[in-house]
Amino acid sequence: MPSLTIPPELKPITPFVRRAEELDKDASRPESRLVAYYCRQYAVHTGIPLASASGPAAKTALGTLLEQLETEKQAMDQFTAQEAEYLCRQFAYQVFDKADQEDRQGNAGKTTAKTFYTSASFLQMLEQFYPQQQQDENMDEEAAQHKAEDKKRALYAKWKATDILKAIKEGRTPQAGGYGEDDHSPTDEEDEGEEVATEKKEDAPDHTTTTPEEEVEAPADEKEQSTLPPPAVETVEDDEEEEEGQEIAYSPPPVLPPPPVIPPPVYPGPTTRPHVNRPP
């Protein structure tokens, strides 16, 4: 399936569409299909307000996303909202933890920066599961904790991706860190992305520093799979793009049968997460 052409007015949805397209090619983990679905759904929710005053190209792009969602709706309806949230959050945290582990070990490189940036997209996508209440104080305690942790990880991932790429561009070894332990990590008061971008421009007046967006968001037909997929996917060296690090060896996506009927999960306690069976 070719990459979706996204017009400039829908640029904010690009990370989520690209993550979904990458996961479409991932046959190693069944939950990739579910996460791809919710990436596209978040892209549509984000894009509809932007397309209301845009041209036909934006409406066409959103129409294509809606058609893709409708194709997968039957398979996704077998999951409750709570089950889908749990699987998507677990997936996002695993991608984040893979990059964080590489950084802690002092092995951070371009692929680590890309993994951090990719995890930020998955973490931001979790916003669609938050209770639709106008004031945070109306949330239950568990939902408020999830929201705070998701936002903190997403902000750290974007900052860390920029910091690693900046060090590589300047010929320095990226400074090893660790989530929750790095004294230079951004604070919760900083706006996600804007403060990091401002700091980067001030420190690099020649504007030659590569941003995570430039490294990651190129469509597949312009730059072949520049991001890392979930941590379980095996990688191989690409001789034609050695400077980009390791590239992904994808298998064709699986053809899944109609989903089975799954009985409602039994929750032993108010904070216990269910075990979810995937379709074969």
C-alpha cells in the first residue's frame, strides 16, 4: 500500500499516519494491527478541525483514512475501550523503554533518536482514551496518573531525540541518560515540542541540525522506512543507507480471519488490567 499523501494543512497528523503505515508492515506482533488502527483514528480526530477550512486535498486524505478505519472496524470492535487503551499504552511504553535502555547503556545513535521520536507519537496518540472531561480534577485517580505519565514520557522522548541528533551532528558522543534520572530533562511546564525546538535553534544558529521530524517523517516512497518499528522486529543492515543505521526487514502483513467472539473480561480488582486474546 503506497504512503498516503498528506497536504501541508494536515501536517500535524503526519506522525500518526506514518506510524500506522509502518505497523501495517509489521507481522511480528499481532497488536501492531490494533495500534495502527488507533493511530489512524487519532489522526482523523486531529485532522477534522484542520480540514474544515482547507481545500479538497485535505478532505480526500481524511476520506482515505476513514475508509481504512471502516475496513478494520469489525476486527477492532471485539475489544473494549479499556482493553484497547491497555494494549496501546503497553505497546508505546515498550517502544519508549527500548530507546531508554539503549541510552542508559551509552549506545545511543540515530536509530535510538528515531525510536524515541516514534514512541512520542504512540504516547501522544493515547490522548484519545482520556475521559472527555474539561477539567483534570474531574478525572478518576488512575486516569489522571496515566495522563501525567504519558505526557511526561512523550515530552522526554521528543527532547531526547533532538538532543541525540544534535550531538551526532556536532561530532559528539551523545550523553548517556535515563528516564527519571536525567538532570537536564525538560520540565512538565514546558510545552511539548516548542521549548525543545526553541532551544535547538538557539544552540545551532547555522540551522543545520537535523530534527527528528526530518529524520523520521519522510513517506516510504521518498525514504525507505527511516523509523524503527516496535522492539520485537528484527533489523538488518542496509548497504545503500549505511549512514541511516539499521533498516527494517518487514514480512508481508498477515491476512487475519474474522475475529472470534470474546466473552467480557473479568476484572479481579478496580486497577487490574485484563489479559486480551488476539485473533489468530
